[in-house]
Amino acid sequence: MAENHDKVRILAILTSDIEGTIRRQLNSLDLSPIFISHADELGHYVRNGEVYQVALLPASLPDMDWWTIWGDLALLDQKPAILVYAHTASFQLWSGVLEAGAMT
């Protein structure tokens, strides 16, 4: 079966606390999601040459995981839009996301 390249390709790093919910929501849409459970798995997908339009990342990750993710995403020729998800939002959380380079 040939893959439809018109679909939005999403690279989603899922934390165990919300994995089922996000997985069900993305699978119900006409998208091509790739699900990752650990930041160190990201390099495999970055090196395979695929293009991803969106990277869906959890707000709560250990600092070393963030460095791994930013380093791997920096290797992509075509940078994906980065969406950050969290159960609850706070000023501190979103100011940190914006400080890391996100745009509103």
C-alpha cells in the first residue's frame, strides 16, 4: 500500500500519563503520526530522511531529554512546527517555552 504524502506527518513524543488520549485523538484524524515514548528514539526518525510537519512534545521532560530533542530536531533540513502539550498551563511553563524559541 503506497503511503499518502499529502497527509500531515506528526512526530509525537508521548508521556505515559497522557499517551492513550493523544494516541486515540491522532489516530482518529487523517494524519500520519509516528509515536515515540523516549527522547532517545527521536534520532532514528531524524536520520531516516523523513519530513515531519509537526513535532508534538510534552512540556514536562527532564532537561537532558530536551537537549536530546533540540539536538535531533536541529539536524532536520525542514524544521517541523513544534507543539507543546501539558495538562495545565502556567505563566512559568509558557514563558519557558517562549524563551526556548517558540512563537505565539
